[in-house]
Amino acid sequence: MIRIVLAAALLAAPAYASESKEQSCKYQGQVMAAVQQARLDRVKQEDVEQTILGSEPEWPAAYSKAIPQLTSHVYAMKRRDLKGTDLGALFEQQCLQNWDQIQAMQKQLKSN
């Protein structure tokens, strides 16, 4: 899960400049929750991004860049394993716990 958090965080990197740690991680959790809900609603994997974007989500557009990566991860899981788990909350928590590592990786990517 940490690898997915880092990948999604790096994809949404441009949005961080104006966001607090808490707000950024909240948005990332919302994206993950939307992908999980699409899976639970039996949305076809290839339609997830369009379905989520069509619902006009409240997070900044830059966070939507993570949808394909998160979709691949969530759709690899069994639906029954998703029913009793709040991936959005877990994702937000992981983001908060790994914030410093994420920021360091972003700085490193920008300097390369």
C-alpha cells in the first residue's frame, strides 16, 4: 500500500504547492475512496476514470492524475476484500505518515 501511496502522491505533485499536508492527504484519500466505490459498484475498469470525472469530484483536478494507478491497484483486489475496508481512510493515513518521504522524493525528482 505504501508504494501505491507514493506513486499517487507523486502523480498529484503539482497540486501540493498550495495544499497543506492534511488537505492534500484528504484529497488523495477521496480519490482512493472513489476508485474503491467504482469497483464496488461494478464499474468496468476501463470506465473508472470517466465515471469518476463525470461525477464532478470536489478535489482539485491534479489529483485525478492518480486515478489510473489507483484503479489498477484496486481492481487487482477481490471485491469481497474491499467491502469491509475503507481504502480512502487507510490511504489518507498512509499519506500523512509518509509525508516527509513523499516530499523528499518530489524534491529529488524536480532536481533531476
